[in-house]
Amino acid sequence: MAVAHDGEFGRHFAWCESNRLEQVLVNLLGNSLDATAGTAEPKIAISVTTRLLDAARWTCIEVRDNGPGLTEAARRQLFEPFFTTKSSGAGLGLGLVISRQILQDFGGELTLENAEDGGAVALLTIPAEPAAPAGQAGPADARAPVSAPALSGSSRIS
């Protein structure tokens, strides 16, 4: 298994709860590992960027694999509770539902699409800075900026 990652430590920040973000990433990486299990040369790529969208800064984390991708039927049901493409007993069908809810709690979004060159792409879009509530100068919750870990180079998982 080849894992490629791109990013620079301390350059990207996400306004979120680190433990919950970790839960989402573990779920998405587990899905990618499952999807690439039957692939001759399985690959997972993780990238982190900061983008300006609608006058706000967003941290975008992309998890891409070279598995078979998503069927149209699966894409329509991905975020329905208890829907799974895994064999019986291999998954409850709640991981993506919970992950999407976590991202929405952050004020962000989770989308999944097929990559143009094959495989699937999960895109996490998370605020890179707090949004001040109307009439207030500071954040209204306990979230804190989370620095993206050092993501540079590639790794091999046996």
C-alpha cells in the first residue's frame, strides 16, 4: 500500500475539535483501505490546502484512493443511516453519516465523488478561522484551531 501525503506543518489550520476530526479521518482512511483491498497497486493520497471561498478561509482535506470508485446507486445513498457497500458484518453503515454530521457541526461539509482517473475522493471542507456571531467579536464555542500534521512525502504500508 502506497500512501502519498502533501502539506506543510503549521501552514494549514482547521477550526474544529481535534478528536472529532481524527474520528472522521480514521473512518475515511479505513474506507479507502477497504476499497483498495483488491487493487493490484493500492494507493491513498491525502492533501491539505487552504482556500478562499465566499470571502472566508477554508481548510480542505482530500482523501483519494485508487479503488473501484462509487456506483451511482451507492453515491445516492452514502449518507443514509445503515447503508453500506461492505459485506454483512463488515460495517454498520454509520461511519459516513456520523462523519458528515461532525463536519456540519464544525460549520463545514463532507462530500464524496468519483475521481476522474478512477477511485473515490472524499473532500472535507472545514472553516480555517472562527466565524464571529452577529454582534460579537469572538468565537461562540469551544473549538480551537488544529494544525495539520506534517504531511510531506510518501509512505509504504505493508
